[in-house]
Amino acid sequence: MDIFKLIYEHDLRLDTLRDRHTDRSTPETQQSIEDFFKPDPTYSKFYLTGTRIHEEKFGLNMLKKSDEIIHSVETALGDRVYHTAVSRYSKLSDFVNDEKIGSAIIITDRATDNLNTGELDIDDNSNVGHRKEKLAEVLLKGDMVLYKEKAKNGYDLHLFSKENIYKDLFFPLQNLVSDEFRFFSVNGKRINSERKFYFETWTLARPPHGAEEVFPETVL
């Protein structure tokens, strides 16, 4: 049996991705007033992962329906183009199959040939947190960023978006639910330990608060 988890976090402040203002030439009082009246942009992030429970294999690509999951995500994203540092893809599945773990992709519906994700890529010694400034730049333009991240036995996908696209993702993924494919929607703000992250290995019958199983009849 396969366990698929869509781990989401909403209303995260984009400002926390950017370096704090350190220009002391501008009076701090003026800065605080200006900041107070500025809109406070937010973003969402979605982590897609899974477990082949009886074999204890961890990673999105360990699941039998991994190709169908990626196709469902592509359906949710709509008509967009996928840019890496050196390549351009028309299908999300091509990026996932061709690029190495740690690669980032900018997902855009803008007509442009000047997107470079080289500064977004990560390696085994870094993580998404090391790319905050560049990530904020991309999200503020309305584009999305997706990472192919290392999992215990393969890879997971990590998607960042200025818009909350949870509903767009939810329904295509819900269509995959079956007796052998169980789908859990997980509030990442409540999963604050590795033990809770891998709850399916020890408490699948009673998942922790914040993890809700999705059934074919589940409605939002």
C-alpha cells in the first residue's frame, strides 16, 4: 500500500524570505511607517512525498502512481512553461525525469527567455533556506518555483507559489485515491518533528492533528 502526503503551509510572509533592511541612512521611524502601510505579500508552499508502506521505502518516486501524481500536478498548474538554468520544458514530467536531485525549476506563464535558475539550485550541503533571497524575487513576479529534493530512497517535490493553489492541486490528486493509494492532506505548521512527518510508520490508524485523510467523497 502507498501513502501519499500533500504537506501545505499557507499565508507565509514573503518578507521573511528577504534580507532585512539595513540602510541606516533612512530614519527608522520613517521605515516603520512605510512598512506599516505596505501590503504584506504572502506565499504558500507544498511538499509532495510518499511512502511505500510495506517495503518501508520513502520518496515520491517510490509510489506506483508517481507518474500519475506528476501528471496531476501538471494539470493543476495549467498551461505553463518550465525553465531550469540551462533547459526549457513543456512538460513537468520531462523536468522530473531529466534533472538531477537539487535542481530548481521556474514555472511561468510569461513569455520570456531570460529566466535563469542557477542561483536557486541546491546540493547535498544546502537546502531551500539558502536560496531565500532569489526565491523571493521569483515569487514576487508571480512565477512559481519547484524543487526536486532528496528523500530517503529517492526524491520528493517542493513547490512554492505566491498564490494559494491548494484547491487546484487537491482535486486532480484526489482522483488517484484507491484502496492501495491513500492520500493525506497535511498542515505543515502542525508537523514539527520527524516523528510526526513519518506518522504513517507508527500511527497510520490515528494520524496526528493536522493530518487528514482524503477520500473520494471528501469535499472542501
